[in-house]
Amino acid sequence: MSGSQPPGPLRSGADYIESLRGRDLAVYYLGERVAEPVDHPVMRPSVNAVAATYDLAASDPEAASARSALTGERVNRFLHVTGSAADVVAQNRMQRRLGQLTGTCFQRCVGMDAINALWSVTYDIDAAHETPYHQRFRAFVAAMQRGNLVVGGAMTDPKGDRSRGPSAQADPDLFTRVVERRADGIVLRGAKAHQTGCVNSHWLLVMPTMRLREGDEDYAIACAVPVTAPGLTFIVGRQSCDARALQGGDIDLGNARYSGQEALIVFEDVFVPWEQVFLDGEVDYAAPLVERFTAYHRRSYVCKTGLGDVLIGAAATAADYNGVEKASHIRDKLTEMAHLNETIYGAGIAASHESRPTAAGNYAPDPLLANVCKHNVTRFPYEIGRLAQDLAGGLVATLPGEKELDNPVTGPLLRRFLVGRPGVPAEHRMRILRLIENMTLGRNAVGYLTESMHGAGSPQAQRIQIARQMGLAAKKRLAKRLAGIPEEPGG
Ligand code: SF4
Ligand code: FE
């Protein structure tokens, strides 16, 4: 693989963090180029969340690693090609666990799901067109596994005028495209929006964003690009309350250690050697690639049930601190939150259990159940968040800052007037309320709420897939049979 590689195989979260240093990426935030994202107080929590995926693989290999059929070695599960339905289920269990440990988006599932989708789609293209994509892709995945690297998936184009396709946009770069094909590779131009964890990755897997038609050949491109490739610019998204990380302290952050990350990536004439190109011009395969990827990724959103576990625990703690945890209406709200959370998980884990082998041999989840999982995720975290704020009380939004605790005038007043039931210091109440604020209004509401709405496709995208797969004709036949209606012309 071309592109700079970090030294040696990365074993721990600390190794991973070191591997990100000194890359001189063109990362922009608050109007300035960021000298070292790893050490930036706003960006570091998102690095820590990815580091947690390495530490879990080290501390619990069953949960977060698997033996690779490619290398024969144990590899991080985020880089593993699924060899059974049990492997697909294990991804979901790992995702819930990491959601519980970080309370945020740990950023690696897009790459994991892109690896598994491209694995089978490249195989299918080669079978139809005698292209060399699958062998190239196998070599790429083996190199990622050996280096234990973070692979980000880059799918969502900016899309400009949504009523027009890629070739009909006023600016042809609003969808990422090939602008030149050379003897040694291709040149890419365009952008990818909302890219989860991209600055924290080593490589990006670029994929088309939607179904393409004849005439869109230059947009039908899938390839691997190192994050260090010349011509890439990363414009980091702002998150609600992110600047609190610049103000010192830790209480007001709610979750001081972990956050997610999204950025706009701009590609300005980025060169990609042929060995890293896995789809080039086969427009008919854009739709299968997007659909296979989204089937994996829409049930990956069980990650949010791990965050839900944290938020339910925070709401129960807030109620306990107020002395009302045992009140029947409080128990009922906590029960409702758990019901919603497990409903998300139920659909996701069922999609994984129902996995089937692809022609390429890896396993892919049930697409209908995966879409139902993600559709639940577009709604239920908002209701869980509403109930958490209900249980927290208004103080979740009116709480004075932690610096007031240190002030000689206000500190004693807060410690006296913000107490709850006996034995609970004001600071503990402040910490748990800040965590609820963090997940429902602050930094990690990006991951828990808005990403739940739009990540892996907005709600309408799932409704389209559910409508396609709901089997209405078969359901009508069932009804007519029991109602005693004979076969009718047209079904
Ligand atoms: Fe993984 Fe969830 Fe983040 Fe997507 S939103 S990358 S599924 S943690
Ligand atoms: Fe996401």
C-alpha cells in the first residue's frame, strides 16, 4: 500500500494515540489549522473514544477481536471479515459494550461495515466483468489487519441540488469523482460530508453515495486513500458546547473523556494508485454497494443502546440523588426507557442473527430487520432523552458552572443549596446532571440524537427500504386465503 504507515503493529490505545502524532494533516477548527489534533483539547476526547476500541480488544479479546481467515492471526473485530452469523452478532455485542464504556460514537463501525460490504461487492463485480477488484481488496484488508489500523468509511457526498443526480449538478464536484485516469492510478476530486472519525483514522474507504446511472461513470468509484494523502483537507464540525473543553475543569463537560467526531473532507486532486481502486465506472454496482453497506451499518446502530444504558443509569442516579428513585412514576419512566432501548437492540441483534452468506463467503445481516433497527434509532433515543430530562428536573439546564464551586462566595452557597437527599454532595448531583446534559443537549447529543436521526441514512431512506422489502403481495395472499377469496388476476 502506498501512503505513510504508522510504525509497527498497534497493540494498545496508547500505541494507537501515538500513531496519530506528527502526521501534519490539514485539519481546520475555529478558523485555524490545528497543529496536532491529538493534543487539541476539543479533539482529544474523540481520539480517546477510538483508543477504547484498541483497549477493549486487548482486555477482552473474545469481545473485540477474531481470528482472521486472511492472515491466520487474531485481528481487531473492526477489521474482521465476518465468517459466520455469530461474527455479525459479535459485532453488535461489541458495539453495545463500547457505547456503554464511552457514552459516545467510537467511530470505527463505518470502516468495519465498508470492509464487509466491499468484500462481497468486489467479488460480484469480478465474477461479472473479470475485473481485479476482489484480489486487490483482499490485499488491502490483509494490510490493514497486519498493521491493526483504523479504517474510516467515506460515503456521503455533499449532493448539492437534491433534485439532480451527480452529472447534472452545477458544480460537478458536489459528488466525489474521478477527474483523470493515468497509467499508474486515478485522480479524485470532490468532498465527503459528516465523516465520522476521519481525522482519527489511518485510511479512508471512499464509496459512492447512491444509486448511479449510465453517464455517471466517473462517480462510480470505490477506493482506499490514506488520511495523509496530499490534497485532503479536513474541516472539523462544531458540536454543541464543544468549547467547554477549552475552559478548563471537567464537571461542566459532562463526559470529559470521550466524544465523537465528524468532519467535511475535501479531495483536491488526490492521487490513488490502481492497487487501491475497487470500483471504477461500473455504475450498476453502486446501488448494491450502498444497500449492502447500509444493511450492515443500520444494525450497527445498536451502538446507541450502549449510550442508552448510560443515560438510563444517569437518569436513575439523578432520581436517587433527589430521593425519589422508588416512586412508582419514576420506576415506570425508567421501565419505559429500558423498553425503548431494548426494542432497538432486539431488531439489530435479530438482523445479525439472521445473517446469510454472500457469494464471496462472508456473512451479511437481514436487510429488512437492519432497516427496522435504524428506523427505531431515529426515534427512540429522542424519547429516552426526553424522559431523562424529565427525571433530571430543570436543573439539567439551569445548573451554575463548576468554577462557581471554587469561588469563595458562591461555592459554599452551591454546596448548601444544591444538595439532594442526605449523604449526596452537591458536586455529585452536578456531575450526573452534566452527563445528562452532555448526552441530550451537549457534545454527545450529536452522537446520541442527531446522528441517530441522520447517520447511516435519514428516516426516509429506511422507509424506502422497508417499503421495498415488506412483501405486501405475499401478505395480501395470506389475508385473502383466510378470507376465502379465490386467486385473482394480478395477484
Ligand atoms: Fe459506530 Fe454508532 Fe459511531 Fe456509527 S454512530 S460509527 S455505528 S458508534
Ligand atoms: Fe454514524
